[in-house]
Amino acid sequence: MARSLVLLFLVLSVTGCGVAETGAAAAAAGAAKAEEARQGLKTEARVREQLDAASKQAADQRSAAEAASQ
């Protein structure tokens, strides 16, 4: 009986270490993906601002060209 309890304890100890390591790896991967998503959103916002600025500049140039042609 005592021998099987020691064996059970050893098996559970080794299994527990693997589970903890897997959980830590999953948490690190999740954190990396979250940061990647945040960076993607920042990049998207920056590109939208650049597109809006280019669109406004083109509209201003059209307005100026129309005004000059009249």
C-alpha cells in the first residue's frame, strides 16, 4: 500500500510539472498574440489617418483647381 502511494505521488508530481509548464507556455503565447493584436490595431489606425489626410489633400487640390479654372 505504501509503495503504491509513493508511486502515485511520483506520477502526480511529474504530471503536475508538465501541466504547469504547458499552462505557462499557453499564457505566454496568449500574451504575445494580444500584443500583436494591439500593434495591428495601432497600425490600422495610423494607415486610416494617412488615408484620410491624403483624401482631404486631394479634395483640397480639386477645389483649388476648380476655383482657379473659373
